[in-house]
Amino acid sequence: MKLKYEFIDCNTTQSTLVRLLRFSVATLAVLTGACTSYDSRKESDASIPPVVEQSIKKENNNTTTTRKDVEIVPKNELLSIYGLKSHEHFVAVGWSQIPYWLRDNLVETLPALTQSCKALKKYAVWEAICNKNIPGLSGPAVKDFYEDLFVPFKIVNEDGTESGLITGYYEPLLQGSRTQSNHYPYPIYSVPDDLLSVDTDQYPSFKGYRGIARKSSGQYLPYYTRAEIEQGLIDLSGKELYWVADKVELFFLQIQGSGRIELEDGEIVRVGFAKSNGHPYRSIGRILVDRGDLPLSKASMQGIKNWGRENPTRLDDLLRQNPSYVFFRTLSGALDGPIGSLGVPLTPERSIAVDNRYVPAGFPVFIETTQPNSQQLLARLMYAQDKGGAIKGAIRADYFWGFGDEAGRLAGRMKQRVTMWVLIPKSLVKEK
């Protein structure tokens, strides 16, 4: 693919750009997307409502540079250092080609940038960026910071299309205890001792299990499924971190991948994703819709929770249709947010989960989409600080809404079309 980077002459009169983006409504897609399981979470049932069409008049910002046609591509270091599949899905553009770039309050991105710097400054290119006086930036200086140090690339899918799917996730609050009781009967487990990671190049059959296995009689086998774990095929005594009151909430905690537990004495502890059993996630929302138990319009996270509470005798069978299972670890309560796959706390409404085969971890990504289940514009700069099992493909993202019920409501409704641009440090690009 030829990557063109166009510089527009300052004397060139720019015409108003009106683009009409209309996308087909997904009729029976029950994709799920809520985060930090990053396995099951990103495949969350929290995002089942039909995809909202976009029909928003675009604006053209007034950023201009000097006219010159140059092919700009990422350097090979970007692929080798950050593990990208290729750079063929990046198309270099000018800043004026990012709609609404000038509308975003870029000062609000600085906390997320600071978090990314904690993980990325080990690389020389990022050390130079992160050693800038980031806390001292304000107003137009933030825009200049990004435009001076980065080159924007539009992300395209492997089939050449320019839009994809964005869903949402959040950090829930559960009621729990350190000890089991009739009121708190459901355990949150830490990682079992017999759960192993294997080299999928040496054992390719485990690629479908994310390299997770157990060993029996000298042979590697897939780890136990959710049903097998809940039916006691493995003894997890002593691996209980906490006990919670609600089985449905526990299931969705595994989908989100992180959360907080309010204990009986009022103490609040935080748990985060540690490992999964490696099995692919199967959407229980899709199952409910396919068998006629829920209409598509009610197959949101909230709708699924309600169905579970109204059908307690059928709940276990439904949940066990999803073989994926998540194990947790206790996190420090002093953290600014749940820990994403980048290893840093997530920033509400500035962190997203992406597929790191296509989008480098920690990098800034500008998104254009709409608010959950609406036509209201949502266009802002985010940071790719998480990943998940259901976040697959170049233009695919999971939007972190933050903590609590309102964040959960927004995450549960979000299933929108999205366009994405990644900002790559200038020292990692070259003229072809």
C-alpha cells in the first residue's frame, strides 16, 4: 500500500469538507466489549445494543503546512520493538485531516500521557518525549507538543475499510467478604498453581488457548473450563481472595477484568486481572438472543443481569456456556485506577483497549465515534493502555468509562462505529 503524506500550501484555499458517514445497523451482532479481563472482558456482553449509525457533519480545521507530496511510512523499528503485524494499515495524513482535532481539550490527555510514559520511557524515542515538561503544558502549548513530536496516521482495516467497532468497559463495585458465608458464597480466585504458560511456537495447538495449559501424566492439556472449575474438578482451596454475594455480578467482574469489593466492615479493596484459563469467550448475550430468551433490544449488560436474577434455576447452565474463566490478584488501593495490560493505571475516558498487533501499546490514538447509543459526537485523543481477548483487528477499541454505576450504564450501552488515527513519534517514521 502506498502511504501518502500531503502537506497543504498555506496559500491554498481550503473548501468546506462535508462527509456523510452512514453505517449499516448490526441486526444480530451480540458482540461484547466491556475491560480489564482482558480476555473475557473485551468480549463483554455489556455492548450488545445495535450499532448506532453516524451521520455527523464534519469540520475541517485550519492547520496548514507547506505543499509537498512525500511518502511517509513507519520505520521498521516500530514493528520490531512494539510487535506490530505490519504497517500496511497505517496511512499518513496531515493534522487538518483529523476531524475535530482542534475541538478536543488536549490538556485533559496529560494524565494519561504521564501514565504511558511510565511504561514507554525505557525506549529512547519515548524518553525524549517524556522528559519534556509535561505537567507545565497548558492551552495551545499542548496542541503544539503533539504536532511537533508526532505524525498522525489513519488506521485502515486489512480489507481497506476505514471504520470499525468501539465498545465500553468500566470498574464495578461488588459486595463481599474475606470469609465464606451464606450471604457471601461465591469465591474470587487467585491463579491456580497448576496453570501453566506454554510456548505456542513449540505447541501450536495451544494458540487457541492463548498458551495456557495444565500438565497431566507428562502431557500438556487445555486448562479446565468454567463448568469444570465450578463443578470442582480442580481443588482451589486456599486460592480464594474474597467471597461475593452475587453470582451474576461476579460473572461480569470477570468480563470487566477489574473491580472493587466493598467488605463487611466498609473497607474497599481492588482486584485486577491476573490470568485466564485460556479458553475463548462465548457470549451469553448471544445465546440468550439466539434461543429467544431475550430480544436484541434488551440484550445489554443490564438486561442480561436482570434475566439472570429472574431465572435463578437456569443461571448456572447459561454461565457455563462460556468456558472462559478469569483469575484475579489484589491491587493496591492507592492506585489511580485499575491496571491495564500496559502495566499502568487506566484513566477514565482517556484510556482504550486495542489489539496490539495493529496499534502499539501506550501510543496516543484519536477516535471519532458517538456517545453510547446516540448520535452525539464523541471525538477525542485516547491512549492505548489495555488489550483484550475480544479486541481483534486494526479498528477495534474498548473505551474505559471509569468506576461506578454511571460508568457501567454507559459501558453497557456502548456499541458504536469508530474511526481511528494513531500518533507515531516523528523519530519512528521516514520518507519512503
